[in-house]
Amino acid sequence: MARWRREKETMKGGEQLASRRRQVCCATGYFSGADYADYTDSLFQQCVRSVVDKKYPRNPRLKRNRMQLLILLLLLLLLTSCERRPLVDPESSVNYAEVVVEFDWELAGMSPTGMTAIFYPTDGGTPLVHKTGDLVSTVRLREGTYHVVGFNYSFDEFDGILFRGTDRYETIEAYATPQKDVTTRGGTQVTGVTAHPDILAVDRIGNFEVTAEMVRQTTEQVRSRQTRGTVTLANADTRSAARVVLTPMRAVAPGYVKVHLKGLNYVRSARGVITGLSGSYFLGEGKASPESCAMVFDFGSPTYNEGSKLDGTVEGSFTTFGLLPEDAATRGQARYGLLFSATLVDKEQTSFEPYFDVTDLIRQEVDVNLNILLRLDIEIGEVDVPEVKPDDEGAFDVNVGDWGEEENVYL
């Protein structure tokens, strides 16, 4: 009601002001005819606006608020009219190729729960380390040429192996974990001692090329997945993708030592030290290194010859990267030795420590087709054990006493 009254007063005031102005214009003869009618309408609107502005002046804050509201409405309109796009534009190209990595462990005769493939760019770029627990997995590679190395488990999952030179294909090396030097009961100092290396199986592929065509195919696959919805690499169709197949073979082989003893009944316990074998293996080159080492091992329970209570054999075992590589410079120079350290059954526990050059006694079992070492065998003929007077605890003890605490020395 109050609003209606204000509007009525405004209209009345406008009419009065317009009437006075028309009287002035008519008295002076300024208008005539149709022009007067048009002017009357315009004059009436101006007068009404003048009265409104005087009675109800405009608020500048209200004007700003109206402008802000208008801007918000425009933004809301723009947002609601936008079309949601996928996270990756289907029309854009990716800069990588999806490559399937497949491991086949049949030749290695093992089923590891983890495996590693390393892709080394031939241009010297940073290598890509791909760890997986699946026999078939997928890796993304940029266009280029790569050398590939694959092996069981990963760098930090071995007990007796460490790795160095991993930044280059030519220098990646697995080496037996160094141990503290030891001194035998007989006083022999043994240096360069290492742990027994774990079983390591390796394969390598040189100059694997990721082409521009592979990248283009991956781009098409990505667009197809976006069209169909989310597709994980696990269930994606990889039958037409580029593929790297790694078939690792063992780079570490078992070694066995058998010693024939005359007077075995005088031996309380025995340990062995094998020296001169390779202490590391180059994964990229696929060969043992010329760096030698020494490994300590125990001999197990004795086996007496049939019908004898005096003579028999003891056997021990170890693992190794194999013999030193023989090239033109080192051929015939490698020497391998075996220290047999026995504690006898007398009360004084006398030490018996003969040393044998076993260079010509080592027998290698090699798979000629695969060119891999299967096992080493060393057999030493009759060794005369000194005769001693047994004490009450003269039986052979397979739990050999320590030569001193061993500790890992990490290079």
C-alpha cells in the first residue's frame, strides 16, 4: 500500500512539473503540431525521473552489488555450459610406447616371486628399473634404443650378493658380500673372504628398439581405452603390443669338494677354504669377473669306506660365480687352492691344515648348448691324517668351532 502511494505521488509530481513546462513552451510558440505530442511524452518521462531521483536518490553500493550479481550469474552460466573432457585428451598423442615384459624361468629351473628388468638407453640416459612380481607386466618407454638386463628378485633382496655399477649396462656387477678376514685354528691367515653368493639367474637383450610406430600404436590404444572407459594394464589386451621376453639362466653354480682321508677316525671336525674363484659377475656382459675371492665352508658327516673303521671321505659344498675368465693375457695364470683345516681327536685338539693346489683337479660340468656352468667338482685323493691318541670325545663333530666372528664389510 505504501509502495502504491509513493508511485502515485511520483506520477502526480511528474505531471505537475511537465504541465508547467508545457505552458512555457506554448506561450513562446516553440512547438506546434505533431512535434508537441512527441515532446510531451518525452518531457513527461524526464519529469518523472527527476522527481524519483530527488525523492529516492540512487545508492552506489546497490549498483556495485547488482554488478557483482550479474558477474556471478554469467560465470555460473559459463560453468554449466562447459563440456567435461577426459583427463587425457583423446586427440593428443602420448610420448611413450607400452612394452610388455615377459619372464620365462624354465631354463633357470626356479620360480622367483619377484623379478627386475633394467632398460639402459644406448644414448647414455638414465636407466629405467622395472620391478614386478608378475611373469607378464607392462613398462612405458620413450622412443629410442635400449640394452635390457633381467634377473630374479631385486637389488636389496639377496643375502650374499651386492650390486655396483648399476648405472651402466657395461658395468652392472653382482659381487659376493665381503666378510671379515679369518685366522684358522692352525694360525693360517685367510684374506679376501666373501659370503657364498645366492642363486642368481640373468638374461640380457642388446639394442631393443622402441620405434615411432610403437608410440603411435600406444596412442591409438590409449584413445581406445578412453572411449571404452578405464582399462588397467593388468586386463588390457597386450597381444599386439611390443614385447621383451627374458629367459634367465643361472650365473651362480654349486661347487662340491670331496676329500679322501686315511685315518678319518682321527678327525674331530673339518672346514675348508676354497681360493681363486671369481668373486663377481657382470650382468650385461654375461661373464664372471677376474676378481678372485676366498670362501669358507664346512665339511659334513664322514663316510667310512665299506668294511673300514679307519678310512673314508668328507664332503663340503659352496656356491660360486665360477672360474676366472681366461683371455689372451691371463690364460693359464689362474691358480685355485683348497685349504683343508681339521681339528684332531686328541685332548690337545691338534690342528691339521694341508693346502692343495686344485687347479688341475677342478672339473666343470657345462651345458654346451646354453654355455653355462652347472657345477664344479673337486676330489682330493688319499690324505694321511696324523695318528693321535683319542680323548673321550673323539667322535667327528659336524658343528665346527668358529675361527672368529665374521662380519659384513660393505664396499
